[in-house]
Amino acid sequence: MSAEVGFRPEPFPVAARTALADAQLRRNLGKATTTIRAKRAQVVGELDDWEALREAGRALKERVLRHLDDYLEQLEESVTQAGGHVHWARDAAEANRIVAEIVTGHGEREVVKVKSLTTDETGLNEALAAAGVSAWETDLAELIVQLGRDASSHILVPAIHKSRAEIRELFLRTLDVDELTDEPTELAGAARAHLRRKFLSARVGVSGVNFALADSGTVCVVESEGNGRMCVTLPDVLVSVMGIEKVVPTWRDLEVFLQLLPRSSTGERMNPYTSFWTGVADGDGPQEFHLVLLDNGRTDVLADRIGRQTLNCIRCSACLNVCPVYERTGGHAYRSVYPGPIGAILTPQLQGIDRAGSLPFASTLCGACYEVCPVKIDIPEVLVHLRARVVEHAAGTRPVPGPEALSMRALGWVFADRRRYEAAQRAARAGSVTISRHGRIRRLPGPLAAWTEGRDAPTVARQSFRQWWAARGGAR
Amino acid sequence: MLARVRAALRDVPPDEAPKDVPVERGYRTRDDAPPGELIDRFAERVEEYEARVLRVDADQVAAAVATACAARGARRLVIPHDLPAEWRPDGVELVADRVGAPLDHATLDGLDGALTGCALGIAETGTIVLDSGAGQGRRVISLLPDYHLCVVGADRVVGSVPEAVAALADAVAAGRPLTWISGPSATSDIELDRVEGVHGPRTLEVLLVG
Ligand code: SF4
């Protein structure tokens, strides 16, 4: 198993073309993103202190990331003290091996899993299969994806690309049911019955982690369906896999994230279920708990001062739902477990610029993603920064890079049209005031001045853009 | 791995402490609305998740439990061993989950519902929090049965998430597991229609007392 399992090689432009041709996918995505967008706007609008929460969320993440070594050490100590075991995994292969050894060490051949992007990233299910262990996905959508042998298309609603008629057909083919209508309640009921049997028999559960508290060692999983509760409560042994950036300093800090996440994610005041556990609780739930801390490229992201903020991400998927590129192409086109704007900045950094170099160009820099991001990741800033890195990398390896032709169009799309240009500025102004940080330019000179009226341009990117522009022979 | 983390953070001055990174908590940490208003809001928001809320007087809890069970034909309920005596109705079989003699999963799966108390309710979000304290039992008892009937004292309703977090700090420090419940189990995975109940209890009812 290599580190890039879960990432597919086809570049964004090729995959996007395929997706654009799929009418069902476009219809479902259009409906989904519109619905979630409206719900989110409503519940966010209810809180008059939303901007203060966002700022606190961003600041807490900055504190964690700048002192990640301290917090990880603290977390290891507190989890261990509470009766849990902590494992460190440098890459996907190591994480998968750790999980597989725990499962097979107990003589088990099956695990129940609650949806987790982190274990998708490591390709855990495939690795477990190779070790002779079946991993049962227990989210309704993940089950649909798994039964249909699909890749998921949305962080939050992975089966967004399937219609109910398709789901009915799939269940009739793969589950032990004879009759089924395409009523969502009935479809959910069929999945419930199927998975209940798995829950009652599985001895090992596998989960991701939304937050882990350094001070108490408490781990938190946020979910809707109750399969998360099942996975973290019923089995004798629980293994949770988390990216190292998920650590949060103290319990109190969750007063911020537990407001930001559900409202940004599903557009609800609170998601149906949130579970917290601290190591092992005597007589309640799993009596053996393992926490796997995964690097898999995250320390490289951490080392990049502009890219570092990417690790603020709490995986709410709000940026997907406002992204015009995502709405038209869908999640599969990003060829990664992380689609949309966050995928466009996270994947190339985790995987390496040479592997996913077309992704930073899959954006129009309209800034909508930054405005909705509950932890204020300046996605356009990181995109521009990564584009510069891609171009620098390409310049070092081959004379005229292919995928960059798309980049020209993407950047040009905003720059070339006065209306879009102004829309971008308005969008940026509607958000909170961009805080000037070290190394940024408040105003560009001459014809580019308007571009910086609503936003700052990072120094590095501007220079690279101009070098690149010149190398391309200017406008075309 | 920690060495890699440290190498990645070379730009952070060695004498910078975590507390030196400013975190401005400019958000609201309490809701000063009068208690009556908070209780109304709690009831309203729980109902928005399609959970039923019944408001009852303190001496009416057992009768309300009996009525609710009769209405849905629930005959056997699991209860934590320390459920207050005055909540226990006649005419419904109550199966107690005891410390040292816990019910197995198959038995719990076969019961009609669960009757528990809770630690607190959050008005702003319509959330019920179970913190493994008195009258709540193990996490699994409110998970496997398809029906959860939860008794919430009106005096336990707090305004906002930060107030709930503050009130739960001791339970977390003591290592007790917590479950936050906002409405019945739900999914919107099929063409984004909200469907009640995939895995957790498909019906949640709240008895709001006092
Ligand atoms: S980048 Fe921000 S908006 Fe996008 S998923 Fe992450 S936290 Fe949410």
C-alpha cells in the first residue's frame, strides 16, 4: 500500500469533462448545493456573533498548529492516562498496518466503520481487505457508495450523485430484500436492518475523529445517523484514526467548534448526535481503545507558512456548496477523497505538487469559499500560492507545461471580464474585513488596483504570476 | 514524527508559548433571556427536529410515561438502575440495566424503548445532553431500542452551547462519556430528503418537567 492510495491519477480537466457530461450528477449536485446553501445561510444568520466565532475558531487553530508538537505530546499522555493506546503513523501504509494488526491480533475478520475521510485518504478498507478483514461502511451514503463500488462525490453527502431509483435498484441487487419502493424512508429502513446485524456481531469498530482534546484526552465524533454512536459504543475494541491537525487544546474550546461545525456543515443548529469518550470508561462501551495519529503529508503542509492554514479545516464542506466549479463538475472530478475548494488546496499539498498540479487551477478565485469557511482559511490565497509553486515546479521539469493552459483560462476568467471582476470584489467585501497579515500587499499598482480593492494579494504569488505571465508571452 | 512536526515549525520562535497566540473570545458566552423564555425556546427547537415534547408537572411524569407508551404500543422499556422512582409508571414493564449485571446487546435490541433522564438541555440548539450521570445509565441503552423517552427538568435547560460546555466540564474531567442528542436519528443522504432514523432511535420524545 502506498501513501497515495485513495487518490486517482486522472487530472482535474479530464475528469471534469466526463462529469460535465453527466446530467443526473449535475441535477443532483445543483439541488444539493442549493438546499444546503440556503439552510446554512439561515442558521448562520441566526447568530449575531458568527464572525466572532469564526475568528475564535481560526485563532484556536492557529494556536494549535504553531504548537502542534506540544499538543500532540499532551494528547498522547492524556489518552494513555485514560486507558487508551496511542499510535503514531507517518504515512497511510503505516496507519493501515497498525489498524490491521489490531484487528487480526484479536482474531477478527470483520469491522464496522463510521464514515471517515481520513481512513478514505489512507485507503484503509482496501488495506484491510488485503489483510483478510472486511470493513463494513455503516453510513447510509457510504453503504451506497461501497455497495455500488463508487467513489464518493461530496464530503458530507457522499452519495449525492445517486438518485433514489438508482439506490433502490442497488439495494435490491446487493441486500437481502425482496421488495422495496424508492421511498427514502423504506430505503433507509432496508439499510438499517442490514447494518443492525453487523453492529450486533462486530467486535471491532473503526472511526475517524472530529476533535481530540489535548488536556483530557477526550475524543469527539460528530454525526447524524447514529452509526457513529453504534461504532464507538457497541464493539469491544475501538480504533480511531485522526489526522494530527485535529487536536484541540481544551474542552472549553469546543464551545466554539460545536457551534461552527454543524451550522456550516449540514445547516443545522446542531447535528443529531455527537459522542465524546475519554480513553476507556469502566463498564460502558469498548474496553480497549486505540488512537492512531496520522501524518501522511500533513507535516509538509505545516512547514509551508502560507499553506499551513489549510490544516485549520474542520471538514464542514461549506466551501464545496458555494463553489461554482464544484457545482458544475461534482466531486469525482477532483480525483481525491477531498473534493471542492478544500480539495484543490489540500490534495496537492498532501500528495505533492507533481501529482495533483492541476487542482489549484480548478477555481475561479471568486472568494466565496473563504467567506463561508468557519475557520477562515483564505483558500484563494493558498490557491494562488500553490499555483506559483506548480509553475515553479513545472518550469524546473519541462519546457511548456500542459495543464497550465487551463490555469491561464481560470485566472483569465476573472481578470478578463469586468463584471466577474467586480462580482469578486463585492463578494470579498461582503465577507469580514480581510486582516492584513505580514507579507501581504494591500494595493497593487496600475490596472491591477481594482483586484486588490476587495482583497489582498500575497507577494509571492504576484511575482510568480507576473513571471509566468511574461513567460507565456503576455495575454492571448 | 514529533521531530518532523518540530522541523516544520522552525519559523515559530522558540520562546513562544501556546498562550502567546492570541485567541479573542468575542462571542456570546451566555444567554440572559429569562428562564421561561429559554424553556419555551428549548421546547420549540426540539420540536423542529421532529421530536415530540410534552410539558408535564413534576408529579405527572410517571403518568405521562404510561400514556406515551400506550400511544405507541411500547410495552417493555429499558431503564438505568437508578432511574428516579417517581418516574416509573405502572402498566409498563421496566427492565433495569444494572452495574455488574448489564443487559446484553441482543436483549436491548429486542426492547421497545428506553426511558432515561439527562444532564441538561440547550435552548439555542434544542439539544439534550447525557453525561453518564444519575438516571442516565450506559450509552448503549438509549441507542439500541427504536424509541427514546427522555425526561428533562426545566431547571436543567441552559441558554447556549458555551453554558452547556461550562456545566459539563466536571463530567469530562472525570472521564465520563457524553452523548449530545438533537432530534431523532436522521439522514439526508437520499436526494437530500431528511429521513428520520437510520441507525439510532427513530422516535425521540421529551418530557419537559416543571
Ligand atoms: S476549508 Fe473551510 S469551508 Fe471548506 S471544508 Fe474546510 S472548514 Fe469547511
